[in-house]
Amino acid sequence: MAYKRVLTIQDISCVGQCSLTVALPILSASGTETCILPSAVLSNHTAGFSGFTFRDLSDDFAKISEQWKKDKITFDAVYTGYLGSIQQIDSVRKIFAAHCKGLTIVDPAMADNGKLYVGFDEAYAAEMAKLCFEADITLPNITEACFMTGTEYRETYDRAYIDDLLQKLRDRGAKTIILTGVSYREGRTGVIVDKNGVSTYYEHKKIAGGCHGTGDVYASAFTGAVMQGFNEQEAARIAADYTVACIEKTAGDAKHWYGVKFELALPDYIRMLGL
Ligand code: PXL
């Protein structure tokens, strides 16, 4: 079994089962040493609570990196999620250059259901898109892919629309693309893995009623599987099966609208990884 070291850069939402409170346990469960760089601290995530506090930690990035340089600290991979500001996107580039020996994995974590998250604007989306195009692997959902390519978002679409979206991502420089939430028929959804111009599609069941935080669960589980040596197609399938299991553990509990009970399915994830 591989023992790799990953750095994940995303916010701490103290309540809400997203970003670091999801990434750290899932990556640890994958048998990967997980280092963190918090991008911001929020009382809770920005989707659905009455408000939120927000402390931007951008100013700490350079100081932390300088200290790491003194100890020659490096990572086998750096995986980023929700970032606090445009300024941080450039700081992330510097962290990649100074501390990443291997893969860069960027989840744009900026939009869903046709809309940007509260607090983000088109300028942020454009800058985040550039970071995604520089990364080895990027994991947009369809909304994010639309923002990244200036494509009109559609609720209903066909294969030609998705093929066009993938081509636009490739034309802009995207390397490996993991496009999530691609649904061609009722009750089913799936993920496309596009690498070197070749696409594969893994379709799985779709559970009614969208859940917050599933993008973060998916990207974390995918990264953990890649760190364990699975290829992108295998990792995409494992992450999808685990995310479905998390949603199944949560479905039917209306009080748990803010996230998924991903902890309850961690044993399944560990089994899928063969650990
Ligand atoms: O799950 C993505 C996410 C992460 N972090 C914060 C968020 C969201 C989604 O809304 O608000 C702070």
C-alpha cells in the first residue's frame, strides 16, 4: 500500500460538512498523510444558513510557505477546493511551484445549479478557470465548466452539448478533466473522465434532491484513490460509488439539508480502496 503525502488547500467551514472538514477525514481514511492549508475560516458554509462569518487567511500563505521552504517541505500532490479570494488563486500557484513534487488537482468549487456561490463574481470565475487549466487534473461540475468556458448553462442537454463543453475545456488547455453530474436519462447521473482527448463515462444512480457538500466529498475521495495508485477512471468510479453511498445515508433526513453523512460511509470507501 502506498503512503503518500498530500496538501489540501480549502476553507474551514466550522459547521456544514464541506471543504476541510470533509477533505481531511476522507483523505486520511484513504491512507494518505494529509497536510492542510486553510484558505479562510467561516462560521458555516455560504449556502442556506442565515449568514456567515468570513476570515480570509490569504496573508498567511506566503509566511507559511517561507517557513516550509526552510524545512524543504514538499508534497506528492496538492489538491485545492474553495478559495477565499482572487488574490489566493495566485498564492496557490506559488505553493504549487514551491512545494508540489507531483500532481496538482484543482476543484473549482465555485458554482452549482447554474449559479456562482455567494461571494464570487465573474472575475473570480475567470481567474479560477485559469488555475484549473494549469492543473494536471480539474474536477468541474457542468455549471463550473460553463463559467470556465463562457458557455450558456442548460438544465437539459444532450451528448452534443457535453461534447462541445469538453472540447472548449480542452481548447483552453485543460489536461485531465473529471466532469461530474452528467445526466443523460431519468434517475441516472454520472461522471466523464477525459484524458488525452479520450472520454469515458461512468453512469450511476441519481438520488432525488440535491445535497450540499457532495462536490467536496467527490473530489476528496477521488484524490485519495489517486494517491493510492488507482488510475483516473478507477478513482472516478470509486469516488462516485462512495458519494452515492453518502447520499443514501443522508436521504430522508430533512433536518440534515446542509451536508451529507459521509462519516457513515467511510468503511465502504476504505473497502473500495482495498485497504
Ligand atoms: O462545498 C463547497 C463549499 C465550500 N466552502 C464554502 C462553501 C461551499 C459551497 O457553498 O460555501 C465556504
